[in-house]
Amino acid sequence: MSRKRHRAAEAGAPSPPVRVPQPAAAGAPSPGRGAQPADPTPHPASRIPRCEIAALAGLAAAWLAAGSTGLLAHGLRHALTWLALGAAAIAAWPGRGLPWPRVGAIAAGVAGALLLTASSLPPVNVFAVVVLLAALAASHDGLARRQLALAAFAAAVLGLYRLVLTSVPALWLAAEALGEALGRLAGRISGRALWVGATFAGLDYLVLMAAFCGGWLALTAPPRLPRALRAAVAILVGHLAYLVTLSFGADLAAAIPEPPPAPAFYNPNEPHVWTWAEGLRTLLPWNLPALAAAAHLAIAGFMLRWAPWEEGGLRIADCGLKSAIGARKPAIAVAALGLLALALPAVTTLGWSARSLAGKKVVAYEKGFLNWLKPKHGEYGRLSVGMYGMLPEYLASLGAECVISPELSEQDLAGASLVILFFPNEPWKEGQLERLWDFARRGGSLLVCGEHTIREKDGGSRFNEVLAPTAMRVRYDSATFAVGGWLQSYEALAHPTNAGVGDARNEFGCVIGASVRVRWPARPLLVGRWGWADPGDPAGPAQMGNHRYDAGERLGDVVLAAEQPFGRGRIVAFGDTSGFTNGITAGSHVYTSRLYAYLAGGGVSPQATWRQAVGLLAALGLLALLAWRPAPGRVALAAAALALSLVACTAISHRAGECLPDGRAKTPNNLAYIDSSHIGASSDEQWRSDGLMGLTMTLMRNGYLALHLPELSAARLERAGLLVSVAPRKAFTRAERRVVRQWVEGGGIFISTVGWGDHGPSRALLADFGFHVGGARAASGREADEPRPLGHFKAPYVNLGDYMAHVRFHAAWPIEYVERDARPIAYGPHDTTVVAMRKVGQGKVVVVGDTCFAMNKNLEHEGGEPFEGMRENADFWRWLLADLAGQPRWLPPRPAPPPAPAPAPSAGGTP
């Protein structure tokens, strides 16, 4: 093999074809100076475009993986990405007779793609597409190899852009400015105002198409300038057509017929009637970016199909960009590529400093539009949950001392690490603002939480007065979500507080607040990608707008929280207070604990300006190395290294930023977890009839700090005193069962509420403690052994002499226990046990044979209405929790007599 062919094989490019001289046909010109050699590649129109289809499917998969095509649930986004990748693999499958090394490359690409698409990080999902496309390219020669390698290179550039965009705030702000400019341009063309950010402006499409076009020009024959101009015009015209269509998104949604009005009385047994009009309305404007995907795929398809491909495959390295080092020692360039790919996520995202609130002083301003109440006995329903009364106990569980300051005096601020302002609305007294700013300049942290559509009588707002020296402002609008609770609609930028925190259940806790205006040197922390900013209306209820997207309103990429360095300290601004309140903290504590620890703990942050600058330089260097020689192996190496490094850095940052609540400082341990890690039968909407807000508030009334358990781990559980499991749908693993057993034996209290129909995932765990829902033989599968349902009833549980205290069941099932030390608490019909308790080691286990026992429909209504005039189950929980914790015994009061019937009207009627 010649040296030239050997180097080409090392670079992953196809070897130059060996030409065999052929006799010239009669009348054909001899191959003299003006003759052109015959091109052995058939005309594009004569080929079946299998690899072109694969390349286009790969581009579509990259946009789907990045979330560029519109609002999609994470599961659906992953499924569509897999479908597109499957289409690419089938279309580009090389067929039989493939050498084993290439078979191994394809197998490795498929395995790597499946592994990386399982990640919750969109850039990693994009790199999964790159790995598969590069593997497919490596299995081909000639034109097919070039086309697939080109698609892999373009997808790699998109993945690199998405990684840097979400980890370098300066680039994010620049992309937002560019997106806004494109929106204004499209608005001028259409006559409809369009205010969008990078997402709806479609910058993901332009980035990928720019890389695709650059590589396409390098791989095709000259002259290139006219073709470059035509391609650029086609891309820009197609993109502007999408943006012009998007500017009419509100009009398109308004043109769809309104759904029929809801019935006056809700019938839960009547199925919802779905209509096409209703389905189409949910897509507008949230999925209009898919139109841009279609337009750009059509343009890319045209470029692939009708291009004058250069014979042999011109590399970008042959366009004057080859470096002396790379020419002499290709291994050095490959090593540099891999090292840069590994280093980039570490520089821009890795936060290794452990965060802690232990011994820290946190000051919360007492005044504002707020209260410091918490749930208490005798008050029920949504309005009794209070706002911030649980904050001192919550911060104490994290190791901090919480001071509620009425005046923000020098004495109160002395020694503090963090000051919190929840919606201040009273005029600032002399010296207060200066004290706050000096506190931050000296190294303290300031957390400022505003609210939506706030404009005081003087036209301003007190929280924006605190933010006056910064480049952040809370806007006069409502940051509104497309899906309730911003579920799967966030874009959390790389930050120690956000690392590893998901958004499947609104773990960040935002609801409807205000958007935050951000200018450099401020930087966004949390963005609502799929939502809009509804301008305030002074005449509307709560000064809110019309609750629908209208032309000219901010669409997408709504900043919900931002941060700015301030002197030696920092200031963080939220446009919403919801995530810090009593009720929502139960579900958002994973995020808020990290936020409090970050603000009070200091430490190394990847947000440092020098790290961001180094990260940008590293990204540019990596891009140059990829473009210099985009062989499939190099592209796959860079993508895999970037993905693995990002996953590792995210995991390290997540663990380093953890700050776990701990109730062991109190006697008895006052930390109670409600298990949310096993997909319980309850609703995630906490005030729905199947929700668990009533249980959460019941635990708070009884002295517990009630939180949802995100993962059943020994580290979290050993710090808690109580765990409640409500009919999980996901089985407990053997390791989790061992953790629960050891925790109970060490003094933990475990309560399980589950009926026969839902007991499968809990069966093994309950059997470990000697309990069987429905009976020990019920699991045999024989119809004769199936238990009989007990239905809805009330049962006595304590005899108080002249009256019996009762507890109500929604749909109960019998419980059987095999250990003699277990004792029944409540019986159903025919003396069947429905609640039983057993002491295990130093702890206790309680099993209730009713899936819905702790749900709102059996415990506490949202409006606070009693059940048939009584609070029997609230009293039962109060009695039970005191008994389990070894507290002084509490006895339910005698039930009030039912109200006397109204007197019948007199025979003569009323005058």
C-alpha cells in the first residue's frame, strides 16, 4: 500500500480508487490537457438515496434529542429520537459481507447511542446521535461515508453548541439577543410583532445547518462560492418562512373552534371526549418549531441529492487548514481532541466544593406580603397551610440558624451568611437598602423573591429597589407555563444548585410568578423554555393579563431566576415565591436545600468568569479540531468524551451540592418523608382528590417537617424518623428493603397504606415485617384464596368509656400478620383486621389495608369541609402519631351531636 493510501486509511477516509486504463471509445477525445476524467459515480438521480435518508433521519434525531422541535414530554422526546435513529440505522445498513471490524463499529455505535439516550441531559442525547451516525459512516466507503460523516459532524456541532449554551451564561445571553433580533425581523415582514428567544427563533436549526453547509461545501467540487450563496439564501428564506408563520401563531390558535363548555356538575365516571380541534390547539404555538425542522430537512435533502460531490472526498484539512503538527503526528491531534472534549464540561460545569449549612446564620425579613403561619390543629384546607412558618424548622434540619428579622438591623445581619426577602412590599426605612448592599459587597448572599404583576402605588416595587444596583429586574408580567407547574418545561443552566435536579414533578417549585430581565454581568439560573410572559393589566384580577398567548408577548425562554456577583458576594433574584412556601417546599426541598447551601456556603463555582472564558476557548479549539479533519472516528471520539465527561461532572456536582435534611437533632426525630420514589397511586397534583396535601399538612400539624422522598437511600432515611408509603407502583429492590429494615430496627417508624389491588410492589417489603395484605394465601393466584373487599365503612379504634372513636376507610382490605407481637388497631366487618402495628427492633411498622386511606378524599378537603360534619381521620392520625412516637397520649374528643333538623313550616305558610 502506498504511503498516501496508508495515511488515508489511518484518517478513516476511503482510499483513492485504483484506476484501470480503458481503451477510448470511437470518437471520444483522448485524455489530453483539456479532457476531464470519467466520473465512475452514477448520477444522483439514478441512485436509491438510502444513505441520504439515513443522514436526514440523523439530523432529525439530533434536533429531537436537543428539544428543538417544540414542547415534548421527555419520554416522547426520547421515543421519537429512537425512532429517528432506528430509521437512520435501517436506511444505512450496509448489508451482508461486512468485515468484522466494521460490524464491531456498528455494534459499538448502537450500544453507545442507546446508553447515551438514556441520560436526562439533552446535550448527551445529541451526542448519542453523533455516535451512531459516525459508526454508520465508518461502515461505508465513498459517497455514503462522506454523507453520513457530514451528518455526524453537523450533529456534533449542535451538541457542542447546546452544551456551551447551557453552561456559559455569556453565550446564552448572546443567543437570546440574536433570537430577539430574528424575531423582530420576521415581525417586520409579517406585520405581527414577534418576541422570541433562542428556542423559538430556531437557533438550533441555524447552528446545525451552518455546520452542515460548511462541511458540504468542503466535500463538493469547485466552484463553491455560487453554491454557498444559494445554500445560504435557501436556509435563510426557509427559516424566515418559519418565523413569519410563528408570528401568526396566536391567530392560528384563535381560529380553532372553542371546546364545548364544561358540564355544570363534574362526573368522574364520565370519560372526557377528545376532539381534533382540542388536540390541535395544544400544539399551537408550542410545536410550530417542527415546521422549521421540516424546512431545513428539505433543504439538506436537496443539498445531499443534487451536489457535485468531489471525487475522493475533499477534507477540510485540504482547504488550507492543515496544521504542521497534525500532518506530522496525527496521534497528537487525536489526543488533543479527546483531552479538550473531556476538559470542556469539567471547566464549565464541574462544582466539586461540598456545600453545607451547618453552623450558618440565615436571616429572613419578617415583613412583606406574607405570613409566618403553619398548619395547626383545628384549621383545615388550603388556606390553613400558611406561607413561611415552616422555614425555621426546615433550615434547622439543614443545620442552619434562622433569624426572623423585623428591621434588618446591623445586629441581626451580624455574622449572617444569607439574607432572604420574600416579596417585600412596604417602603424601605432609612439605611435598610444600604445595609443590604453592604452585606452583599462584604461577601454575604442576598436572595430576593418578587411576584407577578406587582406595581405599588408609586409605580415601582420594593424588590426591584433592592435590585437597583444590579442588571436584574423583576418584570411587570406573569411568567406562564404551557404545562401546569412547568412540568418538563424547564431549562436549568449548568450551576451547582441545578446539577442533577430533574423537572418531571416540578422539583424547582416555580408556579406562576414574574419573568426576570437579565443583562450582563447578571446570568440566568433557571429558564422556563416552554412558556410565555403575559403582560400585567392594572384593571385585571391581581393585575394579571388575559392568561393566553398574544402576538408580541415574550414566547419561550422566560427567565425565572437569575444571579449576579456583587462585590465579594452575590445576589439571586426569583420572580416567584411559590417554591419556598410551606406546601411546595415538601416537593421542592431537593432544589431549595441546594440553593440555600450554595448561597450560604460559598465555595468554588463554575460560574467564575475566568472558567467561562476558558470554556469558550476550549469549545472553539474543539470545534476547530473537529472541522480540520471530521473523520467518523474522530467525531465519535469527541462526542463520546464530551458525553461521558458531562455525565460524570453532573453527577459529581450533584453529590457535592447535596444538603440533606436531618431530624435527629430533635427528640423525637421530627423529619417525616412521604415516599415519592416508587410512583405511588396518589396524584402529583397535591390538592386533587387523590393527592396527599392533606397528609402533608397532617404531619406538619403533629410537629413533623414533612417532605417528599426523592430516592430511598440510607443517607436520606437514616436522618428521618418517619416514612409513609402510599400504594407504590414500583417494587422495592432488595437493597431498598434492606435499608428500610435496618432503619426500622434502628428506631424508624414505617407506615404503609395499600389495598389488595395495589399491594404487589409492596408485597415483599411487607412480608419482611410479617404482614400480608389480603392474607398470606392470597398471593397463590388461586381464585379461592383471593380476599373479599371490605369496602367503605367506619371502625372503632379506641374505647373511651362512654364513647368510641372511629376512623373511616375508603376501600379497605383485610390484613394478616404472622408474628405474635403484632397487634391490631382497627377491625373491619366480621372482626377482620384492617390496621395493624408491630414493633421491630427499636422501631415500628404500621400497615393500613386501604390504598386511599391517606388521600385527600379520605382525610382533608381542599376547602377544609369536614367529612359528614366530623374530623375523624384527622383525629385518628393525631392519636396514632403521638402513640407511635412515644409522646403523651392524645385522645380524640367526643364527637359533636348532629345538628337538629330544621323545624317544619307551619300549615298556614309564611305571611
